[in-house]
Amino acid sequence: MTIRKIVGFLATALIFIAAVLIGHKLWVYYMDEPWTRDGRVRADIVNIAPDVSGAVVQLPVKDNQFVKKGDLLMQIDPSHYQIAVEQAQAAVAARKAELQMRLDDAKRRADLDSLVVSTESRENASHTASSAEAQYQQALAALDAAKLNLERTRVVAPVDGYVTNLNVFQGDYATVGTPKLAIVDSHSFWVYGYFEETKLPRVKVGDKADILLMSGGTLKGHVESISRGIYDRDNPSSRDLVADVNPTFNWVRLAQRVPVRIHIDQVPDGLVLSAGTTATVVVKPGGA
């Protein structure tokens, strides 16, 4: 065998061995390493609905605008609620005057001699005063409720975040309990990585994770928690509340995907996060 053939044989063997090693490494990476392309950016979304009904007379925000906690989102016409407060204040004044009258009457009867005023009359006067006291407290509670309704005509932001899905305009009629807009909490962004069950044994709470957004940005985070249950589509309950077992079984079994919550530790300056966007999540085992 000539040197040329020996060199060719060795080169071929080296290339073959390198191909096998590279193939094995790629197989291990794609099949066993804890990473997934099926990641989603998530955030807490707060639906904003007024506590009182009325016409919207002021709307100082725009769609996708950033607002801070306590900023005014919309002002509902306070006229009717201001009148309700004034009526409640008048009722409190009337109940207070009546209570004072009943107390004075009960005191006068208590000071009179038993030959002039009977015991029954004294007791009735005392009970009447107690009833007037209860009615006065009830009027105070109604006043507090009227003031609260007046205060709730100012719909303010409950969290720092971004206004989204703005579905109200100045002049619209807002109905109590009907959401008119939503706020994406700017402090609540996290990532859900849907990992195949075959990769879960290498995912531990606290492991470091790289989050590669489809837009090109990169985030740093760590595994916060692992879901403890997913829906079993092949085993729903029947009408008799017993398991409805599928009589057929496929030989090809696909690994189920389990949600893993990734806490975002660091967001680069200028990177825009939007709930619902996709990402690749790479967990680094042992990197807690």
C-alpha cells in the first residue's frame, strides 16, 4: 500500500469519525438538551371596567399609551352622583336632628316622676331614641356609598402598564362592569416555554435560561416553575362521568409539551416586549 493510499484512508477515516461525532452531538442537542422553539412571551392583562355607569366626559389616554398607577384613564359624568351625595348629606342632617329630638325626649321623660310618666312611656321613649340612632347610622352609610360612587366616576390605572384594546371614546356611555380597555402590566412580563416531556428531567427550578426572541432580541432569565398538569385530550369524561378511553392506539407516540414558566431577569435597553410574541428558550442545566 502506497503512502498516498494510506493518507487517503486516514483522511477518509477521520472525516467519517468527525461526521459521526458531529452527528451524535447534534442528535443529543436536538433530542435531549432542554431547549424549545415553542416559547411565548406572556404578561398580566388587567381588564378595566367602571364601577358606575354614565357618559364618558373625559378620555385623556390613547391606545398603546404608557400609564402609571393612579393615572386617570377616563372620567364618567359626575353630575348625578354629586346630586346623590348632596341628597345623602341632607338625609344625614335630618336623621341627626331627629335623633337629637328623640334623645332629649327620652331624657325629659326619665327625669319626670313616675306618678307623671309611666314606666311604659319611659321605655318607649328610650326605644324610639335607639331606633333614631340606627336610622342615623344608616343615613351615614348611605352617604359613604354616595361618596364612593362619586369617587369611582374617576377610572384610574390600577398598575403601571400600556393601554391596549381601547374600546371607548369621549361621549360614549359606559356601563358598570363592562370592560372598556385593558392594561398590560409592564412589571409582569414572563415567558412560557413548552418543553417536550422527554426533556423535562433536565429542567430544574432555578436553572438559568436564554430567551431568543424571533425579533432578534435576547433576554436572560431563570426557570421559575414547572406546570404540574396539562389537558388529556384522549381521555375526556363521558356523560356518566367515567373515563372515555380511546379504543385505538397509535404506534407513533408524540411527546407531550409541558409549560415551563421562565422569569425574565434582564431586559436590554430599548427592547420592546409584546405579550403573545414567540421565542426560543434554552435552559442551562445546573446553572442555578
